[in-house]
Amino acid sequence: MTNVITEVSKYLMLIIMVIYTFFNFIAIGVRTEKRKKSLCAKQLFMVFLLLTLGYLIIILRKEDYTIAIFFAVQFVFYLAYYRLFIRFYKRASRLIISNSILLFGFGVMFLTRLDYTRAITQFSIGAAAFVVSMLIPVIIKKLPVLAKWAWLYAIVGIGLLAVVWRLGSTTYGAQLTLSLGPVAIQPSELVKISFVFFSASMFAKSRSFKQVFLTAIVAAVHVLILVASTDLGSGLVYFVSFLFMIFVATHKPGFFAAGIGAGAAAAVGAYAVFDHVRIRVKMWLDPFSDYENKGYQLAQSMFAISSGGWFGLGLCKGYPNSIPLARNDFIFSAIIEELGIIFACCLLLIYLGFLIQLFRVSTRIDGMFYQIIGVGLASMIGIQVFLHVGGVTRMIPSTGITLPLVSYGGSSVLSTMITIGVIQGLNIISDGMTAKQRAGAQEKELEAEAGGELIEQ
């Protein structure tokens, strides 16, 4: 009976995911507030339905009924978060909230299937991150002075990265974490935000060649420290996001092209200097040349994707734990194995819609500082998704980057939720500006009508 329920639920979850994805793109183009609220309410209902089906299967397969309590706590928390956020911030994007809940909720659900203990840890950290994200819009809205702290952002960011470089713990060949008693944090995830704020502050002051050059030098220091720590994946995220920011600030393709050239040269240099880069490239080209050792992880990822097919084997019916680091670096291939390629494509489309929303906020808001923050933070999330998916599907060499909000990792979840809080703050400011513009236009129309009536009299 459990096998029948698992098989049926597999298709039901896929149908729910397809409908949610369809509504996601419909909601992006909807202009009326009433229609948008209705669509987001339906999306939230589908999120809870998807999670309910997923946890039902996990409970039946694992025969651990404490998981039901865990899900009930999540259900209450997500609903409370949604209601409180839209109550405190009338102009907040409901679509961004529902997408955040879907991605994080699905990630915790899948982690429960992989490692229940780590799923509890992930939810605990994520719940705190969600609460923090509710405070961020107030800070963004009330503190325009944030644009004046460029060198503070640079000093804090470079300082934290340097501390990790000298004192950090080495994980899988890279110095990534700082241990503070029982807690381990990955500062590079949080420095992403200060890095974007630094770049935005500098470009908001001036876009002269001298200012661009100075900003690029400081940005390069961030990246070089990450390279020295052999955290090349994070270095790539920083570098590419900076190219997006510099293009938006200057509108000069020459700077972007020069950045691409410098990046290509740096990639060749990294291949020549770092042994683990050469190994990753070699395994990317042929993971079966050293299947038992260096190529094992990528080969197992390929096996999982091929065995999943279009519709997947069903939740809890695959062997995702045969992939090393399936809960973080290779979670996307584990999702394909059990839920299928179509489901995974829907997940990517949800990320795409999510990113479109984030980029739209940055294009609607006035002020170079706010625009570059929006573009920089949105591009960082987009680059992470591309690097993760490209690495596990063998489109590009593996970079060890996690899938935002889905993969296991407290620092990554906290960083992403702060990013979402900042974007929500920008959206609230943008909508406030739009509302004032609409009110001003209406006043002008009334004045024009009144003037016309006086002329007629």
C-alpha cells in the first residue's frame, strides 16, 4: 500500500509543481493588486499541499511519526511568517514571500528524507533567518545613510575573509569556515552582502574611470583572498556579480568585456596553480577515468540523474545518499533521481521567476545605489543556481556551490534570507515612489480638468 501511495503522490507532486510554476509566471505579469493577491494565495495553498504530500510519504517510508510534529511546526511557522510579513509591510511582494517559503520548505522536506537531524538544524537556523529578513526592510527604508559607508563595508568584508584565510577550518580542500564554539559559520556567504553594498556605494558617488578602477581594485582584493583560501566557487560568484554591477553602473560594454578577459586569464592561472582545479576539470571531462576515487561523486550524480528519468523513482525510493555530499553540493541530482527531470525543471523555472522578480525591483527603483544593490544581490543568487546545477549535471566543472535555500547550510540560508529582506525593502521603497507618482499624476489631471472648466466658463 505504501508503494502505491508513493507512486501516486509522485505524479500529484509533479502536477502541483507544474501548476505552481504556471501561476508563478502569470503572477509576474499581473498588474491589479486584487488578482495578484488571489494568485499568491493559491500558490501558498499549493506549497502546503506539496509539502503535506512529501511529508506523508517520508513518514510512511521511515515509520517515524515525530516527523509529523516537525511538519506541523513548519506549517504554523510558514503561515505566520507570510501573514505577519504582509501585515507589517503592505507593499511587500507576496510572490517573493511565497517563492521563498516554497524553496526553503521544499529544501527542508528533502533534507528530512536525507538526514532528519540535519533537517531540524536547517529549519532552526532558517526560522531565525526568516525572522531577521522581516527586520531588514525597515533598516533599508529608514537608513539612506547606508550609501555613505562604502569603506566600512570594504574593511569589514576584507577583514572577515582574511581571518578565514588565516584561521579558518579546511573543508574539502578549501578554507571556508570559522568555528565559534559549537557553531561553525561561513563568512564568505555573509560578506557577499557587504561586497554588493560596497560596490553600490562607490558607484553611487561617481562612475568616473578613476572611481571604477578603485572599486575594481578593492573587489579584486576580495576575490584574491578567496582564491588564496582556495574557495574558488565563492570567488567566481563575487567576480561575475561584480561584472553585472559594473555594467549597470557604467553602461559600457568595454568594462564588461575587459572583466571577461581578466576572468578567463584568471581561470587559466588557477588551472596552472591549483591541483584540485586540474583534478576537477579532468573529472568533468571524464569522471569514469578515476571512478573509484576522484570521479566517484560526479559519476554517482550522473547515475542518479539517468535513473530518475522524466518522472523520478518516487520520494524515498532512490539512493541519493550514495552521492557524497548529496545534502548540499549535489542535492539537485538527488532531487532528479527521486522526483524526476520535469519536477527539477519546474524548480529551475521557479528560480527563474524568482530572479525576474528581483531584477524587476532593481529596474523600477530610483537611485543608482538601490539599483546596483538589487542587481548585485539578484545576480549572486542567479550565479549560484547556475554553478550548482551546471556542476551536478556536468555542464561545467563542479564548483562546490550550494543551491540557494534548498541545500543544507546555515550560513547560505541566512545570507539568502537577508538578501530577500533587502530586496523586499527596495520593493517597498519602489512601490512608495510609484504611489507618489500616481498621486502626483492624478493631482495634475484634476488641476487640468479644473482649468479647462474655468476656461469654458
